[in-house]
Amino acid sequence: MSTTNIFTPFTEEELMPQEEKLEVIKKGKQFSIGIPKETCLNERRTCITPDAVQVLVEHGHELIIEAGAGEGSFFTDLQYSESGAKITNDPKEAFGQDLILKINPPTEEEIDYMKPNTYLVSALQINLRDKAYFLKLAERKINAIAFEFIVDEYKQLALVRLVGEIAGTVSILYASELLALSNGLMLGGITGVRPAEVVILGAGIVGEFATKAAIGLGASVRVFDNSLSKLRRLHTLVDSRVPTSIIDPKELSKALRRADVVIGALPRLNMTPIVTEEMVAKMKKGSVIIDITIDNGKVIETSELTTMEDPYIIKHGVIHCGLPNLTSRMPRTTTKAISNFFLSYILNYDEEGGFENMLIRKNEMKQSLYMYKGRHTKKVICDRFGLTYHDINLLIF
């Protein structure tokens, strides 16, 4: 009997039936999350709502929340404990967890409560920090992530964008309040009465939402920015209803002299302010300036940091508001928005197998760190405070 040789690229072992392999679902390392109570700047926002706590607890995380952490946003300790969180009266316990979620950066005393290699996620507000803060964090070997640097897969500053949407809208609502207080003007005009003039400096996310809110209230709006692409984008979004202009000092000072409200929405990190004191001195008495991005550098030379107790100061007869946490005026909405973000952020890391795995795999995660195991990894911060810079890509690969 003749046998025909059949050609096959496989060996006899490879052609043997194999056992079926079932998919193993990758479970991330569950970690404990600490939510301390905010202690500075009359902060009323918090990072997590009771609903988000419930979802995280169901995914196996342990949440330790300091008593009273949600009061400013009208969430009670009872709501948190019923959602599965552990309530503690000891801030040391809240700061002693693997991951700490906070709105404002911790104070030096609070940094002492943290364990080495803890992940800290909070705002940075670089204009309000000093060198000692970064040295103290480095001493404790902390991994620090700043809201301002968190980037999503589309290279967008995800959290900055989210809070910016609220800040833009709130700035106009608050300006309207201050305008009524200073000279009794209503922001929008009515039949036979002209509307108030609003000048918005910056056509980014904050500027866009401030513009939409001002148009919604019926104000007359003018937007300035140095980026033509941002101005073009804004022009399209508002159906060309708003005149836009490049920041030309002559054009700007003319607009400021007529303005009732000025909104500063341009981060000016390590840059000089755009609106000089001389321009402010020529503005109408009783007009209102709100410098939203003051914690990232002044847009208006005369603006100063203010607090919730004293939200504004008066210079040259003009009201100046420099609240670094302006969205704290709408704490519940802001808390819900931030909580939605962090819920998806943490669950995403669960799927990828925890923070360390994410740092190795995802470049955008590396970019959100300004400190890794006590080493300074953001050049902009190192240049400003004279710290030794370490390239994150050489520390994690």
C-alpha cells in the first residue's frame, strides 16, 4: 500500500489536540483610599460622592473618610457610611492609606501623616506653593499626581477641562452678583436698556463656558486670545455671535474702558500679566474683574488671591475677585463632576492591574505625575523652584 507524503509546516506535537484555555479575568490589586477633610481656603468641595463610594466598595476597595469631609457639599457622614465607607475622626488614619484623594494639596503637617510610596492625587495650584512643599513630599517618598496634569487618551487635560466648564459658568454668575452689588447693573439688557459689556480674556474651555453663560444672560461679550485657532473654534461654537480679537494692547485697553465685567481665563505660568495696572485705572468705577486662573499666574496685574470670607478687594474703584477655588461656590455640582471622573479613573486602573502597571503601559499616566517615589519629574516645577529634574521615562520603563 503506497503512502503519500502530505507537506505540513507543523510538527507532530503541534498537531496534537490541546486543552482549552479559559480566559482569566485580570483583577487589579485592590487598595485602600483615604478621603481627608479639607482644611484650607474654606474648601467646600470633596472628591467622592456617596454613590461613587458604593461602586468602589462593591469593586473591593476600602474607603476611609474623615468625619465631616462631605459637609461643604451637603453630603453627610451617614450617607457615606451607609454606602460602605469607614468614617474616622482621626486625620492620620485618612492620610495613612495607599491612595489619597484630595482637592487642595496637603499641608506640611498632613504630609507627615502619609506613608512612603503613597499615591497622592490633588490639585497643585503652583502659584500658591513654595519649594518647602516639594522637598517635604520628596522626603516622604510620595508619588504625587496633580489635577492640572491629568491627561486622557485623547491628550486632553481631562480634569482641568471638567472643572473649567464649571468655573467659566460660575465666573459669570458671580460677576453678575458683584455687578448688582457695586453699581446696581443687571448683566443682561432689557427693552430700552443696553446690556452690560463683558470682556473675556482666553478662548479655552473656561473662556468658552464663560462666553456661553454671558450670552445666555443677554450680555454683550467680547473675547480676546493670542491663539487664532482657539478664537476660530469659539466663533464657530457660538454661531459667530461674539466679536473676537487677538490680544493687541491698544484694542484691549479700548475694550476694557467700556467693560462692566472682565473675566481672566488665561493661565500665565511664569509669564507677565496681560492687563496692566494702568489699564485697570482707566476702567469704569464699580466694574468687576474675576481672575479665574490666579493660582496658575495672574492675567490682571492688580488682582490678588482672595478667600471665601473676603472674596473681593477694591482697587482703583474696581472690584477684584481672585478666588483660587471659585467652583467651591457651587460645591455639590463640582463634587459630582470630580467624583464621576475619579470613579472611572480608579476602575480603569483596576482593569489594568493597578497604578504601577498603568505607569509602565500608559504614557499619559506618566505625564500626570510631578513626583515619583520622591523624585521631581515635572520640568516646569523644577525650573520654577530650582529642584533637580528627573525624566519620568528613565525612572519607569
